[in-house]
Amino acid sequence: MKVGKVGIGLDLGSTAIKMVITDGEKILCGLSTATAPGQEEIGRQLIARGLESLDLKPEQVGSITTTGYGKKLYSAADLNMDEISANAAGIFRLSRGQARTIINIGGQDLKVITLDNDGKVLDFRMNDKCAAGTGRFFELVSRLLDTPLSEFGDLAGNSGHEVQLSSTCVVFAESEIISLLARGVAREDIIHALHASVARKVAAMMGRTPHDDAIYLDGGPARNRGLVEAIEDELLCDIMVLDDPQFTVAFGAAIARQLSAPTDKP
Amino acid sequence: MSDQKQMSRQIRLVEKTAGKMAQESAETLAWLRARDDYLQGFDYFLDLAEKGFDPQSSDSVREKAGRPLIYLLCIQAPLELIHAAGFHPFKIFSGSFAAGNLSAHGLPTLICPLMRSILGAMQMTGNKEEQPWILPTTCDWVVKFPEMMKLFGAAEQRLHWLELPHIKEARESQGLWLDEMVKLKGFLEQLSGRKISRNALLDSIAVYHRAWQALSRLVSLRRQGLLSSAWFLLITNTFFLGKAENWTAALEKLLPTLPCSVNSAKRRIFLAGSPIFFPNFKLPRLLEEAGLCVTGDDICSGERLFPGGVSFKDSSVFGLIEALAQRYHQGCLCPTFADNQRRIRNIEAQAEHFDGVVFHVLKGCHPYDLESYTIESGLKKQGIKFIRLETDHASEDSQNLLTRLEAYSHTLPSSGLRPPSPRERGEGNNSPHPLAEEGRGEGIRCT
């Protein structure tokens, strides 16, 4: 492939490791795999696979920037970057400067980030010690319902009855879902209720944050159309989702050097 | 379970907790001693911390202070009055997670971690002796503290309540508080069996004034970013663990050797909110890791250790008590007061010394939690960057906190993304962004 130097972003998250190769304009390659011990080796393998798929040589790599909880676990990184700044940089660039609010649903985080007109982080909110509304929540429900996450969006669309999932605690939600199943409630209705519950959590976190401007949802769960609709319904506004929302943070890291985005040398 | 079995279980639990507490303390002390900015002058304070936080801390403090102890919670009881009566004011505190776990079983889930930790640490001593306590009626946790202590098997304590008027600007409140001070004097005199003399009170005022002056010099250095918050908090935390005069002398000896480090690259922040107590220095550690330098605080275990210098015109005993009453009531910025606008003004007034505010909320510490919203709103109107962090004494949320602090650090002035070009903003460029246009066409995605 004929490209000059490429930037690589490695997002070492709590549930998945995402790698993006970019020419600074677009995602040339995005790969991800589940987080497991030996994150340095996993990151190395993802990068090698990505470069190979694009027929690129290691010498063509301009810089590697890591982000996410494991950002300091990859010793070959040129730069480290916090995932909130990476998220802001990635979405702002990919939305062509349109994004002003980002809702990010990660493996164990839920974040709301507001940007100024220059794409700089104005403010943000993030959940603390609670997995409600995060990717873990979805994984748990997926296991309980024995249903792949990829089917959640379509199934929620088939929901015929309103069910309340009142709990905002993952642990209690588990027992609540088991009791709903025992009562014969359809899994479509439970999934719909789950989406509504997460949407309420998002709305609570948005709080008094002004959100008249373009809102972008990213992170793995953003691929779930049912969840997007539930959040739109709760916030009473449109929600934008870019292609490959799970790679936006890694993309933001990958363009870090180009943007002079806030980074630290490891 | 038989009484004997229960007793044996309790002994094992206490031993186990003692080991964990010692480990927490040792880890924080080791971290402090291994720092690049360590100076020999910090040893006095490190030593106080090391000795003052084992289960027998009260014996150690009594020995170091050379006076009988009066136990305190909060910062509204005038230290000078207690000292003038011949006692050492021993403000009880603990940031130990292990100690908190010891008492957690008998307490509400959402309780102030500081109270949980203190109640746990108090159990370590057995609590079988009657101790004199002075408790101001500040927050609900403090008001219920004696009740909770009793539930954990403490002996009947000799309590003296200070009924704290919560509207400090009201004249009636100020009168009531003065009455409380007079009653406190009576309590102390009854306890000691002697009158508090004018000279003793003047001497005690001088002792604490000198301590305050030394602390003020330390605060000035900190304003310039010349002292890390870890050392600052160690020094303020250890004030009650020994003789006030010795603490002041050690600080006066240390001051000329400072600064110990200068890092102008760090962004400066003002630390507000719930107190931070040894050995839980999680937040100071994370702040440093995120490249943030604390140049000021308004926490009651930090700069608000003293309410300020006491000034008086009337040097009679009553005149001095009146001056103390005014200083400890009007000068206090505790969030349990209903009229606390001075706290926001205090932060705003120091804005030139920092780039943003980090507000620390101990989960369950309701007054600070509630006040954080008012302060956030007030400061944001002034264009001051603000972040609120809710946490407790556990370490499991460190990574989450660090992520937030790092991102917050980058939102502060002199940092941030390069302004995008007109093309990046979508101005003067008719072609849409390549990714939006081309989608995933030429890339591969293996998820």
C-alpha cells in the first residue's frame, strides 16, 4: 500500500484491546481482541497483523501512541494519552469538527465528554465504582439471556411489552433479570428494558450538561441500534454514531502526534 | 456463638487488622521516604506518623505531648483553651482502609469513610477507659459518633458537646457560640481541677500563634509550587500527634531548607473538599502522577488546620475567650454551616495561584458532597476549571481516578489540542472528511 508514515493507536481497555493504523485522515486498519494477560504481546501481535494486512513495513510507522487503562503496559509506545483526550481527538476529527458532546460506553466506564469549538475537552463526567451502564452490564445480560450482543438491537425492536428494569446495580440487575425470566417475560422485552435502563443512566450522567449540540455515541455498545434509540428517546434528541465506534479512541491516540494532543512520554 | 469464641474471634480480627494497618502505614511512609524531594527535616514528622498510627497511638501521643489528652473531632474547639487548661488537644483521625473494614459490619453502608475508619481504629485500643471528649455538633456522623462508639463496646465516655450554631453570620448564633465557649471553659476547669488563668491562656495563644505562623510560611512556599502536597499533608496531619511546641520547632527548622523540588511544568490546582488523612495518601499520589501540583487547599486536614491568628484588644480571660470564639466560629469554612459563601470567595480569591480546582468527596460525606455542586456552579461561572472526585479509602478506583485526573489536567490552561485547521472544521472545503466519505471501503476490520 502506498502511504507515507502511518500513526498507530493502541487502546488497551478493560475488556478489549483495539489497534488502529491511520494515515492521519482515516482508519486504514482497525483490529481488536479481548483483553487478556500479556497485553504487551497482544498489542505487538495486533500491530504486526495490521501492518501485514496493509503491506507496510515497521519503518513506515511514524509513532505508536497508547491509551486506555493498560497504556503504560506497552513499553514500545512513543506516547501515552489518557482515553478521554484520545476519545475527544478521535471523534472530533472523524466527525469533521461537528461533535460537541460524546457519550462513550466502554468495558467498565461510562463517560460524557463535552468539547469546545476547537475540539478541546471542556468538561467530562465519568462513572466511579459502578459497572451499571457499561459494557460489562451488557456482557452479563448477554450471558443470562444466552443471546449474542450483536442480536440485541434487532431483538429490542421486537419488544411488545413494557418491562421496567429498575435496578441501577449490575449485581441486583442480575437477580432482577432472573426473576423476570422466571415470570416468563420475553427476552426481547428484557433487552428493551436493559437499553432503557442504560439510557436513564446516561441521562443522569448528562445531568445539567447542555446537550443541544451534536451528540456522538461511541464504544462497542454504540453498534447496538436498540441502545441508540433508547438514548435518543431518553434525551429527546438525535444521537450520531460513526462507523466503527469501537475504534474512535484508538484512532484519537493514533493521530495524537499530528494534533499535538495532550500526551505524555512513557 | 459462645462468649469465649466470640472473644477469641474478636482478638484474631483485631490482630489481623493491626497487621494490615501497620502495612498501610509502612507503605505510605516508605513511599514518602523514597521520594526524590525527601529531606532529613521531614524525619520528625515521619517519626510522629510512624508512632502515632499504631493501635497504641494515644499512649504514644500522651507521652510525646507530656500532658493528659482531650479527644476531639473536627476543628471548632479552640485548641488554645484546651492547652491553657493543661491538656493536649488530640484530634482523632484515621485514613486507614483496614481500620474502616473492622467497623464496617456494624455501620450503615454509606457512612463517611473517615468515621468508619476512626471507629475501627478506636476498637483496636479496646476503648475500655473513660476518656474526655469534646465534640462539636458539625455533621450527622459526628453527632452520632458517641452512639456508634458505644455500640462497638466502648466504655462510657466523658463527653462535652459544643452546640455549633450553623448560621454564623447571625448575631444570635455568635452569642450562643460564646456561651458554648464559656461552658467549655467550665468543663475543662472541672476536669483539671484548676482555673484557666489569663497568663496561661495568653501563653497558649502564643504557642498556637507561632505554630500558625510557621504553617503560614509553609503555605506560602506551597503557593509557589515549591512543596509537594504529600509532604504538606504529612506535616499538617501530624500536628496533633505530639507537643505543639516541638512540632513548630521542627517546622521552623525545616523551612529554611525548603524548597526541596521545583517542577514548573506541572499544572497547579487547588484541592478542596473532604479531608485527607494518613496513611491514605492515594489522592496526593494520583495528583502527582497526573502532573498536577497542589498549590493550595481548603481541607480541614490541610491548610484549615488552624482558623488563623487570634487577634484581641481585651486581654482579660473573657476578652480572650471572646476572641477565640469569634476566630473558631467566623473563621471556619466547614460545609456544615448554612451560610458558607465565604468558602467560594476564599477559593476565588486565590485563583491566581492555580489553574483549576479538584474537589475531593469522601463517599458518604454528605455536607462536602452537597456543597460541591454549589461550588462547582460558582466557580464555573468564573471560568475556573473544576473536577469533582468521589472516592473512599480503598485503592481499587485508583486507575479510574487517574484517568480522570489526567484528562482534567489536559483541560487546564496551557494545555490541549492544537486548534484544528479550517479544513478540519469543515470550513472552506467542500469535500467531506475522507473517512465519512469512504467509510470502511479500503480498510480491514477484524473485530
